[in-house]
Amino acid sequence: METVYNINTLNQRIRLLENRQDDEWCAIKDEIDEIKENLKPLNLIRNTVEEINETVGFKSNLAQSAISIGIGYLAKRFVVGKGDNFFKGILGSIVQLVVTNLVSKPHDSSKEKEEPSPYEPSQE
């Protein structure tokens, strides 16, 4: 950078650097929000299922549904276990249904990209 001898020029450069700093902080905060969203358990499961489908080459809805049902069954076993209790059985079935439905829904990442950033640079 060249030496600045004028106060007005110095103030302009300071404002430019402050604006650039605000923009970079907003970008960092957006990236952290995206990382937090990707680390949610449901999104981890959903991304894993999508990767399995891409790797193995499952293109049919039947195969994807079977994987979703399998993950729902595993969730039921993790939450409830092997119990003979009637209410545990109902709870397990509800958990299985919810997890199966959540995993089988397509992940729509276009919504996230269209939303404006909640972080706005300071206006001074």
C-alpha cells in the first residue's frame, strides 16, 4: 500500500477496510450456520442415505424407501430397545414412523441458498 498523507483519503481507506471486515465476518457467520445445519443428526442421516444412493446407484423410489424404513427401524431399536412394554412399543412405532418420513423426504437445499443472510454489515 502506498503512504497516505491526506486525512480524507485515510478516512476513506478506513471505511473501506471496515466494510470489508464486516463482509468477511458475515461470510464467516454464514459458513458457521451452514456447518451447524449440516451437523444436525437428521441432515447427517439424510446426507449418508443420499451418498449411499449415489455410490450404489439406487435410482428407484423402492430402494430409497427400503433404506428409509431400515433407518427408521434402527432408530426404533436404539430408542426403545427390546421391551415387552405396550407403551414402549407404541413409542417405538411412532419414532420409527417419524424417522422414516423425515429421512425419505428429499433434502431441498435450494431454499437455504435463496434466503438472505441474517447477518448484515453495520451501517455507519
